[in-house]
Amino acid sequence: MKLQILGTGCAKCKQLAAATKATADRLGLDYEMEKVTDFIRFAELGVMVTPALLVDGKLKIAGRVPSDAELETMLQS
């Protein structure tokens, strides 16, 4: 599973990265995490608001940090 965290490195971006990693680890998922900080890549991936999470190339959330329960659902679907 490929997890991409899109953001500039702000507090919310870091919070999303940490929460995503913790949830993926807790679920025992086999994953690779990439942090994307380049604005051009954001546009290429169709993201206009950060922080954002892509799972296997599919946008799951943008503009906010989801709850733990929401993250679990996103990572399992």
C-alpha cells in the first residue's frame, strides 16, 4: 500500500503524517509512506488544499486531519 501525505510541512501536515503512520502500524498494514511537499506535484495529483492523504493514488481527504476512526476506514477500504 502506498500512502502519500501532501503538505508544506505545517503543523497539520505533520499531524496527519503521524496519525496516518500510527493507524497503519496499529492495523498491521504493509505500507510505504511518501511525504510530498512540492506544489507542482500537488496540482498534478489534483490536490488544491493541504494537508491531504492519498492511498494508492486515490485522494481520501484534503484540508483537514481526520479522526482516528476515519483514518482506519480510509486505510482499510
